[in-house]
Amino acid sequence: MATTACFIIVSRNDIPIYEAEVGSAVKREDAAHLHQFILHAAQDIVQDLAWTTSAMFLKAIDRFNDLVVSVYIILNPLYLPGSRIASSHFDTKVRALARKYL
């Protein structure tokens, strides 16, 4: 079965700072826009749940058709506000881990 995953890191100010689509499914033309739409719709849920739970992993907080949103909530003291993650090494590692575990 072909699957695809969209891995996005969002800053505290709701700005995507890293995006990667991984998987073997055929990519739809509007996939990037659809993923961003679903992400923004789920952010309100994440913000509400972040204050009511001590869990760092929130599994299946939102769904749209066959797409599921799961979230890790972390803090990074080394992050510079407004900057994007542009490291090719980081991107390579994310894609390798996705191939291994998805």
C-alpha cells in the first residue's frame, strides 16, 4: 500500500519552519495546499490541548478524509524566531527516518 506523510515543524507563532513530504504514494497536484489547510485547522486543537495535558505526543487530534494529524509538542531553546530550518543534513535525516519507520 502506498502511503505518504507530511512532516511539518511549526514555530510558536504558527509559522511553518520546516516541511517535508515523504512516502511512496503518487503526489496530488494540490497536496501541499491541502496539507497546509489541514495543519492550520488543527492548530487550534493543538493550542487548546497543549495547556490541558502533560503529554508530548498527541495522537490523531484531527482527521480529514484519510489524512490524520498527530503532533509532538516540544520546546527548542536554540531556535531563532523567524528563521527556517534549512539544514540539508537535518532534511536527509528526517527523510531517512521516515523511510525506515513509515
